[in-house]
Amino acid sequence: MSNGFILDEWKIIENSFEPKTARFSESIFTLGNSHMGLRGFFEEEYSGDSLQGTYIAGVYYPDKTRVGWWKNGYPEFFAKIINSTNWIGINLALDGEKVDLAVSSFKNFRRELDMKQGKLTRSFTLISKDGKETDFVITRFLSMAEPNLACITVKATALNHHSVLTVTPYLDGDVKNEDANYGEKFWQKVNQEINQEYAFLTLKTKKTEFLVSTAMSIKVLVDTVPETFEKKLLQEHKYVGYEINIPLTAGKSVELQKFIAVCTSRDFEEITLEQVTVDKLQKAYEKGYTNLYQNHLQEMAKKWEDTDIIIKGDLKAQQGARYCIFQLNQSYNGKDPRLNIGPKGFSGEKYGGVTYWDTEALCLPFYLYTNEEIAKNLLFYRYYHLPQAKENASKLGLKGALYPMVTIDGQECHNEWEITFEEIHRNGAIAYAIYNYTSYTGDGSYLYNYGLEVLIEISRFWASRVSFNPRKDKYMILGVTGPNEYENNVNNNWYTNYMAAWTLEYTITSLNELKELNQEKYNNLRNNLSLEALELKKWNDILEKMYYPTVEELGIFEQNDLYMDKEQILAKDLPPEELPLNKHWSWDRILRSCFIKQADVIQAFYFLPERFDLECKKRNFDFYEPRTVHESSLSPCIHSIVASNIGYHDKAYELFLRSSRLDLENCNDDTDEGIHLTSMAGNWLAIVLGFAGIAVKNSKFTLDPYLPKAWESYSFKLTFRGRRLGITVCKDHIKIKQFSGDPLSIYVREKEYYSSKEKSLSIKLV
């Protein structure tokens, strides 16, 4: 058992219920299917502390910004994926006594998330005030095969009594967000209906006017045989439900099956939305629970076939790694380029479910190695939002494009000045994503047809944002916040300066490549974007004269100007009771300290490892990692990958394990607000890029693998330029099996081998 969860390779199991940690558990037991998702709150009434959240991808509300001091350039709103109709609700009562685990007596509580099957099961034995004992087993799944559908079952078995169970399945649209800036409810009722066959509720968001229609129908079985019971119809404002009284007999089980369909105007015509929803519901009802579940299992199996990592000899790591993969697979499928990935997925309100630079830094590579079409859709998401990014830069009095720190529709909606105006390094991550996709796939079509336009506008932004210092004959970038958010409004963050210059270099290089490939397309691009020779000359001048702060005596890059003026203390010397710092120190004290929230200088070694020699990376890692408190979820995985790259295998494993179990063990004391979805992609990369050393160097597929001491082996699959590969790393050898595609040259520790569908490789590691 680890932090309350039983160790199991495929399941997350909780065998007791603690009301004081209810929100933490609700986050952990989040379910989703890319179209919709919900926290692991109870179906029945619960009067204790809880965050009941049900969310639909792409359905948001622009909550009016609330700040103490308005500054020019602030966004007017903060977009939020909002809490929507509660469709799991099934209240329970035994002989009129409510089932409420905040006050009811119960024993044998167990909650089990089966990651392989994508199903959540909860069970307990209820003990009524007069001593009646009743077993309850409650399951839910959101269909991966038909994302508009979900199913819930409540099975009750009387152990020592005859009584009446009252079940009240309902849909409740009278919901709100805890983080609403003005306490506003975001939904208006459009229509609701209930009859003996089904009930539905149609709501519309204020301002954005998304329509969401939710429908339910129910079936009751006694000892697995369907039976008909009288249903009392319930209707209130934004609420429809049934009340059903079911006799319980000792030893006999009764089961309520609830079928749900959820459709939105994002995907269906408004005029037919309700009919489509009801049709989907009725077809699901006719198929039945068992068939729907089998279809769901088939899709889950495909997901795991593509993305699973099998770890032998370390159950803790296996459970953690699979939890990360599971949450990624159920939160985003990449089929809709209008959608992106929120840092919390469907698990909570924090960060609003909107898009950060996390996508390009960590999530896109996960999809790139498993399904490049998904990665391409993530690139198109930014391409389609280029006009808004240009508008965003213009609002700040700058040229080119500044992609938003936080967005759902391309507009900036983050309103903390030190982030919104200053954390401009996000532009570098978006440029890097174009490079990463092109380098890995070997396909320049996106770069030359779409990506170059993005790169040019980002380069224009950097050229507009730099300041020239004539005394030093250097270009500088002043007033920024780097990836380390524990330093705000600094000058010359090394990483920001480096990525700005790298973007200019990559843009110029790509333009020259296009010129050689297709002179006409090159001329048209420059003409369409009014790209003049003087502008390119300025970019080259910035490249030549960019300022990079360094600490000469240590041979390292200085994180930013004046960083070395701070008192230098190591994270290991901090009192444990003061961690995490963001929950115990004032912000002023944090900003004056040398402590680093997440990878900053080290981030460049993750993005562009080939541009720095081994000793340079080691010197910087040795200096900065001991000062890093890893209080961003993005930090451990990045440091783990870099540690692997420089040969620090024990440190890499330590940080990987923290990353894999960040939420399961609540390492940063904030999982109650939701899981850290985007860092979970980084955990997958810590194995594939870190331990296995997968890389593309000069268009060559390379590996430099090693096996963590605690492991017997690990294996995974990935795609590379039309080939599907299975890779297994053991103590003294590596196995490579090619499932599809043309033969491939593979370089293992710089030695060339040939792979094909006909020939599996077994390579001895020396």
C-alpha cells in the first residue's frame, strides 16, 4: 500500500473512506472519454465536503476578469470549462432513511479504478439505524467507443432484512463553479422533459451560447431479470428525475442501470440536438449495458496497445506509470483540432481546463511518438489561433504574434501580470513544437505550408520585444518571468533569451530550406507576409548579439541577471515543515530566495540536448537541481529526462518515481484541486526519452538505453516514420520488434543495426 492506495499494476484501490481527504480521492478517481469527464464524487447524496464537477470538452464560459488593479493589456475574461449538468446523480434511501456516507454508518468501503477497463467501482455495506445491513456496489464508465454515452449501475443486496429501497436517478442542471469570479451561475434552461421512457434537460451557456442536451433512461433488474416498477416523475427548475420504490428481500440483489447521453451544439445542429440526444440514448438502452461495456472495452484495449509501458520488477513504478497513461488516454484523443489539453483534464476547476504551454512542452511529444496525426492536430490548433496571437501582441504594443499563456479560443485569458505580460517564453515552446514534429516525422509539409507563417510571426515578436544596449552592444530581453515562476520581472532570463535566438535561427534556416526546395513558394510567402530583407538582417543581428548571462567562475549559465546576488541555499537544507514553499512562505520571501520552482536553464537541455556538450549540462544540472524544490508538476519529469541524458541514472529514477506518483502520493499537497494531467505526459517521456534514450539525430533513429536498478525490464511501443516498433530493455540486452513499415536503420549506442518486419533484433548492451 502507498499513501492509502493498494499497490496493483492495473488498479487504484482505496479500501477505506476518509471524509477529510474526500476531494483528494475525487481527483484521483476522475473518469473521462475525451468528450466529457467527471471527478470521482458519489452518485448518491453526500453532505460532507466535496467538489462535484462534471465537464464537457470545449464548452466554456468567459468569466469576467476580477483583479484589484486593472492594467492595460489585461484580458477581459478568464475562460473556464464549466461545471455542467450532474448526470450521475442517484439518491438512495432504505425504508426512508437516506444513504449519506457523511452521516450514515457503513463498513467494508472499497473504491477501485480499473485502468485497463476504464471503469470505477465503489462498494460498501450500509448499516441502518435499526441494524439492517445492505451491500451496495456502484459502477460507472464513460464509453470510449461512443463518447456521447455513459452508464452507471447501482446494485443492492439485503443481507439480513426485507425492506424498501428508494432510488432517485436524476439530472440536475442547477450547478455552479466554486471558482466563479462573481458567484454567477453560467447556465440557462432551454427545455426539459420527462416521461416513463426517458428524461432530458437542455441548457445553454450564457454569453458563449453553447447548447448541451443531457438525457437519461433507467432499467431495473431483480436477480439479473428486468422488472417493471412504478416511476414517480419529478420535475423542478433545471431538474428531472424518477423516484422508484423497490422491495428488497434478504439474499436477493436488485440493480438499477442508468443510461446517459450528452450531446452539444459544438458537434450537432441546434435544431436537431435534442432529437439526436434522445436517439443516442434509446439506441444505447436497446443495446444494453453489457454490449455497451464490451464495445468500450475494445476501445480501451486499442488505447493500451498503443501507449502502454510494461515495467517488470517495480510495482510502484508500474502503477504510477499506468495511472499517468490512463489519464492521458481518457482526457484527449486528438480527433478535434478545436480542442486542446487542460492541465487538470476533467478533474477540477483549477486552471479552468484551458491550454497552457504544457501542451507543446510535454503533451505533444507523447502523441508524436504514439500517433503523429494527433500531434499534427495540436500544431493546427495553434495555427488556427495565429490571428488572435497577433492581436495579443498588438495589445501590448508589439509586433508579430505572442501566443497566450492561457487560452481556449486563441485569446489570452490569464490575468496575473507577471504571467500574462512577462512569461513570454511560451512562444519558444510553440516554435520548438514545430521543429520537434518536423524533425521526428521527417515530414516538412506542415512546416512549409503552415508552420513557417507561425515561426515568422513569433520571430517578429522577439525582434520587437528585445532591447538593444549600446553600451554593451548586446540585445537584451527585459522584464520577464522565466519558467521558474518563483522569480518575477527579471532581466535576461537565460532560457528566454536562448529560445528567442534559437527561434530566429530556426526560422531563418527553414526559410532558406524552402527557398532551395521551392523558390516560387518562398517568394509567395515573403510577399504575403511582407517579409523584407531589412527585417531578416535585423534577425541575424539579434542572433549575433544576443546577451546570455553567465557565471564565468562556475562555468554555468546564470538563470537571469542578479540571480547570483541571492543568498545561495540548497533545497535539502529547507525544514520539511516549510514545504511546499508556496503554502508556507510569503510570496515576497519566495521571490527573494534562490529557490527554483521548476526547470528553467535545464528546460533548454530537455528541448535541445544536442546543442550543449555533456560537461556543460552536468555543471548546470549540478548547480541548479539542488536549488530546485520541484513545486511545479512539470519539474520532476524534465529533470529526470536530463539526468538520464547526462548519466545520472539514480537521480533520474528518483525524479521519475516522484513524477509517476505525484498525484497518487499528493507530493505537492494540491491534488485535491485536480490531477496534474500535462505532467503525466512527461512521465511517459521520462522512460522513452530518458531511460531508453530515444532520439532523432541527423534524421537517424537512435537509442541509448539503460535499466533502472530496481527493474527487471521495461517495454513500450512507438511509431516512427510509418513504422511501428516494440522496444524491450533488459539488464544486458535490448529487443526491437518491427510490426509495420519499411526496413529501418536503428542506431543503438552509435552502432548501426537493421530492423524489418521479418527480423526481430536482440542487441547486447555493453
